[in-house]
Amino acid sequence: MTKTINIPQHYEQILNVWEGEYPKATKRARELLPILLEELLSSPNKNALSSSALTMTGSPFEPAFSLTMPGLRYTICPAPLTLPLIDSLEYSISLLSKLNVFLPKSDYFTRISKLQKNGTLTYGAQIGVRHSDTDDSFKLYIEVPPEAAIEADAIAEEILGSKAVLNVSDRNARPTIFGIDLKKGTYEVYYRIENLHSLEIATLLSRINASERASELLIILSDTQSLPIKHELPGAVWGFSYSKETNSEYTFSLYTFANTLFGPDGWVRDGILSLGEKYSWNLNAYSDMSQSLKGSRGYVSHHGIFGLVMPPKSKPAAWIGLAPIKI
């Protein structure tokens, strides 16, 4: 007999909101979530759904809202709490195989996965999922331990075809994640850096010959603040990534925690809705899902990363993560 796995009510509330706008995509999300979260949902450990490194609340499931692109997206940190972190990558791959999703053949994957044996892991691996009305796509995120930064940099240079442009040792600039788009077979390299200066965004973009587009990102970032950003960006830690789309075209992203830019959850919500009004973003699902956070000043943030993604031939697109909210 097939075991029935029920998802928690506060996860169900998210699906109900999504269903109003994307019924076909939500149907597939309902089918996939119990598979991807099976071990955690069926665990007798009462902390199984509140101990993940994925979100500040500990949720292993984080919906994300692309504020300009239609469809559903979310990230899963699927490994059970009893599994050693070094085995979480293999576990994630086994889950994807249940969905008939497989890794593209690549020497890069073998080399990247070996990096995890060279240091300390926080989560090991995560799975990104996107559903449109007609299609599903998956991304496998592989954590890079800090101790493997030099080897990871060398692999990144091969993938991207260029050297790092802002490798400053005193600001802990290093690769943190390799992401594999399992449909396209492309790799994305994610980095972190401390105390990023606004002028350095152009430097980061110079790696992909796009320095002149730095102002597009700075304009939106400045709109998150009461004053234009002219010097260091708010907060101590920022992330950025590069994904090679063709031999000469790249997608770039820049991101940090939403509470770094806006403050507690209630302020984040106000800020996102204000930006949405200015830029004509579709925030219906986000507004409904975050309604209970209106005015919230809680210490633990439900909002995760706020990021800007800049494709090679399109304007920057914003996105934000929001952990499920228990009401």
C-alpha cells in the first residue's frame, strides 16, 4: 500500500494562494512536494520541519517570488536530519531520479562534488524547482565548503571562461555554491563578499563585459533605501553569481538578505509592495501570502534573500524568498 504523506497546513496555505493564479502549475507542485520532502514530512522528530539551514525560520521549503516573471518557484532542502551532510548531495540526486530528472554528463560535476570532502558543510545540497503552466524545471545547488575556495575558483574560471575580478582576501570573497540547471545543462557559480562598495558592481560585471549595466542594478537597490546608494551597500555580506548562457552571453545576479535592506518582516513587506507599485510588478500572490506579516517587527525573519537577476538582453528582474508562515 502506498503511504499517504500530508503536507502541513501552513504549506497548504501557500499552495492555495498559488492555485488561484496558476492552477496547472500548483497541481504539479502538490504532487512533487510530498516526494521531495518525504523523509522530513514523515519524520517522528518534531523539529524535522524547523531545523533547516535554508531559511531563518528553519523551514526546509522556501517559496520564492519572481516579481516580474510568471510561474511558481521554490527551493527545497530535502535531506533528513539524521543524514550526514556529506551524503545530502547524493540524497538530492536520488530524489530527482524519482522524478526522472537526471544530471547532465560532465566532468565538472565530479570535480565539484569532490570539493565537499575538503571542508565543513552547512547543508550540502538543495533543489530549486520552477513550474510554469506547461513545464517543470529543476536546479541542483551544491554547497562549496570555505576550505575548498581555491579549488572552486579554478573550476569556476573554466566554466565561465574568465578569472575572478574582485578576489580580495580580507573580505572573504569566495565561491559558495555551484548551481546546475538540469534542463539546459548549464552551470551557475555563486559567490559571497563582505562590505561590497557600489562602485564594485561595475567591477563584478566587467568579468562578463557588462560594466556599463551597473547603473541598472544600483537604481533599483537605491529604491530600497531612503537615500541613493553612493558608497558601501547596506549590510555586511552580499552574494553575486554568473551563469554562462552562450559563448558570449551571461546572466548576472546580485543579492542579500531582505532584512538587510528593509528591516523586520513588516518593513520588508511594505518595501516590496512599494517597489511593486513603482515598477508595476505582479505582487498578488506575495501580497496574499505575506498578509499576516503586516506590521510585524519579529526578530526571526520569514523573508529570505532579495535579489536582482540581469539577463544578457533584458532589464533586471527582482525576486524574494518567503518562508511558510504559521498562523
